[in-house]
Amino acid sequence: QAKAQGRNTLCFFDPAMQAAASARSALEGDIRQGIARNEFLLHYQPVVDATGHPLGAEALVRWQHPQRGMVSPADFIPLAEQTGLILSLGRQVLALACRQLARWATAPATAAWTLAVNVSAQEFRQSDFVEQVLAALRDSAANPRLLKLELTESLLLHDVEDSILKMQALRTLGVGFSLDDFGTGYSSLSYLKRLPLDQLKIDQSFVRDVLTDPNDAAIACTIITLAHSLGLDVVAEGVETEGQRAFLLSNGCRQFQGYLFGRPGPAELL
Ligand code: C2E
Ligand code: MG
Ligand code: MG
Ligand code: MG
């Protein structure tokens, strides 16, 4: 028994685990403080049409950390989601995005630009999510028709009926919905048909090797055909080369996003 307890104790006090746990709680405190100090900002990546003309952008959150510099979402979104901090961060993101939309509306060259905002599952599941989006739109006087919310398959399928109700409520005001990273989740085609979506985004993992991997090419083409059959727009993500663009274009894709057209950056540089 002492041996068994010893093993448990050893496991509990594993120094590597302890170090990881304290690093996580330090980062959690840091994120909390960063939110309070408005250290989070948005970068914007253009979404372009078949001729390379910008149709709008996707907002991608960045953390301007006082010591660590610009931190990318992969380094803080997962912990923000686990700790619930994503809820206040998400509200800041929505407010910043709607203010940017309102700013674009004041200049003729950018007045028709749409802005896509990523939404985490926890944010979407809040009972007052619809009201939060409406409040951000109202406070900024942004045009709801130019706002797109990017959701994922697993988020939507968690509670399909609730998802549909929330989407319908926002759609009556003109807010659009895009299914992000399409093809990487548990695609259920019967649900896809029922969800009031506007757009599918082909995940960049299928775009990367679209010219060399016949399976990726087949998947990308199938997603384009599926989107069109369902009356949805389709956007290819992660387009880095002219060859990828040409292949996707010749297979019916009409909207593109990726380093070939522009990296995410401050709104002034778009
Ligand atoms: P995502 O929504 O799928 O965004 C696309 C990611 O691909 C972005 O990474 C973007 O910088 C990157 N990307 C764009 N073009 C290319 C390309 O040509 N090649 C390659 N290799 N990558 C490209 P980023 O900005 O690091 O964001 C990562 C993920 O973090 C996003 O994936 C999204 O899931 C999440 N995220 C970003 N901003 C927010 C936010 O405001 N709220 C929430 N909840 N999640 C966010
Ligand atoms: Mg996205
Ligand atoms: Mg994506
Ligand atoms: Mg992603």
C-alpha cells in the first residue's frame, strides 16, 4: 500500500507537471491582465475575388504583449478557451471588428467590404450570444450585412437546434455565417443542409498540396461542388501560390485568402 501511495505521490509531485501547471496559471493571469489592459488587437487579412480584387477581410486576433511582443492566437486561444477568458476576449474582438467595419463604411473604396470574425464554441454557446453581437453592432453603428461570423462544424453540431435558432435570429438582421476549416471536422451532410450558412471555407490543409496530392485535389473540388450545389459561396484558405489559385479557379472557386494576396496585418496596411 505504501508503495502504491508512493507511486501516486511521485506522480502528483512530478516536477515537469508542476512546472507546466504553474506556467499555465502564469499565462492565465497574463491573459486576464492583457484583456483588462486592452493588449489584444486585430490584424486583417484580405479575401479577394477571381480577379484579385478585395471583397473584405478576416479579423485575426493578436496579443501585443508588453514583454513578449506580438503573440499569435495558437499561443493563447486554447488556454483562453479552457479558462473561460475567451468570453471577455471574444467581446473585445467583436467590438474591435464592428468598429473597423464602421470605419471602412466611411470611405467609398472600402464601404462594401465584409469582415469575418472567428467565434469560439464557448462564445457561441452563451445564452445571450445573439444580444452580444447586436450590442456590438449597435454600439459601432456597423452594417450587420457586412459582418460574417466564422463557426466550425463541431461548434454547430454540439446543439444543432440551438445553433439554428441563434443563426436565424442574427440572419434576420443580415449577419452572415461561414463554416471555417471545412472538411476537418465531423462533416455531417444532413446537418449541413439544415444550417443557415452563407459560405464554406476550404481548410488550408487541403489547399497546401492541392497540386501534388490527388486526394487533396479531389477533396477541394468536392467541397467547391458541394458548396455550389447547396447555394453557398466557397472561399479557399491558405492560398500561397499562383498555381494553387489557378487550379482552384479552374475548378469553380471564386474567392481566395492567403499569403499570395496578403498576410494578416494592421487595417492601415490593407
Ligand atoms: P483560421 O480562422 O482558420 O484563420 C486562418 C489562419 O491561417 C490564420 O492564422 C492566418 O494567419 C493563417 N493563414 C492565412 N493565410 C495563410 C497562408 O497562405 N498560409 C498559411 N500557412 N497560413 C495562412 P492565425 O492568425 O495564427 O490564427 C489561427 C487560428 O486562431 C484561426 O484559424 C482561428 O481559429 C483562431 N483565431 C484567430 N483569431 C481569433 C479570434 O478573434 N477569436 C477566436 N475565437 N479565434 C481566433
Ligand atoms: Mg477563420
Ligand atoms: Mg480556417
Ligand atoms: Mg483554423
